[in-house]
Amino acid sequence: MKRRRIWYVPGMISLICLPVLCIWYLNEHKNIQRQLELSTPERYTPNRDYNGGHRFDTTLLSLPENKRKYIDFELNGEIENDKNVLDSFNKRLLQIIKKNDTINGLHILIGDNTKYSSFINVIDICKKDSFRPCYAPYDNEFWYFHINTNDSIKNIIRKKNKGLEKYVY
């Protein structure tokens, strides 16, 4: 009697099925990691040599186009207080954007006990709610000022962002 040859080799299920299952699982549960470059200004030093490099210091806020009447907010590290302050900051920011207000700005004083997540939430609010956010974090302070953007610049930014979408995973 002829024996039928067995084609099953131990480990074949692991070799074929597990990689397929892993790829299927990981595609559904992938983490999207993004980063945001945040440049912080340094204290102005009159006779400092920048070696031809870009100078980004606190004189940014004293430029004529950036002078504003700043509305102050304070984060002190208490969870409920910080949440209320962030909510009122968000509402005020939306009002400034809606009115295209270039007279008023927002200033947040960040206390020593404030959680890092509150600072990140402030940046998220600025990025989420405005088309072209202009803000300047410095030490324990954060300034937001609205800049009017005409339609041609908005279209250029939209085209640029559309081209960058393919790089976001």
C-alpha cells in the first residue's frame, strides 16, 4: 500500500499565519506620531555676535506689528483652575480669530507647579483654532497674537500643507 505524502511541516502555521495576523493587527492599531518644532526666543543681548545666524529673541514682541493689549491668564498647577483657564483662553482666542482682532493678544503666565500637559494644551489650542498661529513661548510665559492673513497667502499655505499630507503617517 502506498503511503500518501504529508505536506504539513511543523511550524508552517506559525510561518504563514502569524505574520499575516500581525500585519493585519498592526495596520488597525498603528500609532500616529507627530512632532512640532517649537522655537523659543532668548533674552535680548545688544552686542552679541550671532555669526550670521538667525536671531530670535524677545524683541519680537516689541515690533510695531506685534504690539498688542494682552489679556492675562495664569496657570498655577491646580487641575480645575488650569482647565477653567484653558477653556477661557480657548474662548477668547476664538473671539480674536473671528473678529480678526489685531489690537488684543493673549498672555499666559505659567506657574512653577503647572503640569507640562497644560503647556502642551495651550499650544494645541493655538494650533487647532487658528489658521496661521503666531505665538511666542518664553521662560514661564506664553504670548499669542493674531495676524491677518489675506486669501492669497492662505491658498499658498493650503497648497503647501496638501503637499505635506503624504508624509504624515
